[in-house]
Amino acid sequence: MLMIPFLFIGTTELLIIGLIVLLLFGGSRIPSLMRSLGSGVKSFKDGMKEGETPESESKANDKTEEVKKD
């Protein structure tokens, strides 16, 4: 089995990444970055929900269109 070791991130690596992010952005800017990331994910999920139509609604719409044609 092919194992890719760099995909498995441990606790130590996460702490090092967290400290680097803290040094780069500073403590006051991180909450605003996380807030904007969360709102972006929320708008993406909302956009995905808008594209979906339940099958019962789409079938009902098809039936009403057939009735209107007759």
C-alpha cells in the first residue's frame, strides 16, 4: 500500500503552523480572518443549496407544465 507520510499532520506540526500564523498575522487580525473564512464557507453552502431542487418539486413543476400545454 502506498503511504504518503506528509499528509499525516501531528499535534507538534499543528502547533508550529499555528505559531507561524500567529507571528505572520498577529493576534488581533486572526479573529477577523476566521470570521471572514466562516462567512465565505456559509455563503458557499447557501449557494450550493440554491442550486439543488428537491425531486418532488421538480416533478410537480413538470406535471403543471404538461397540464398547461394541453
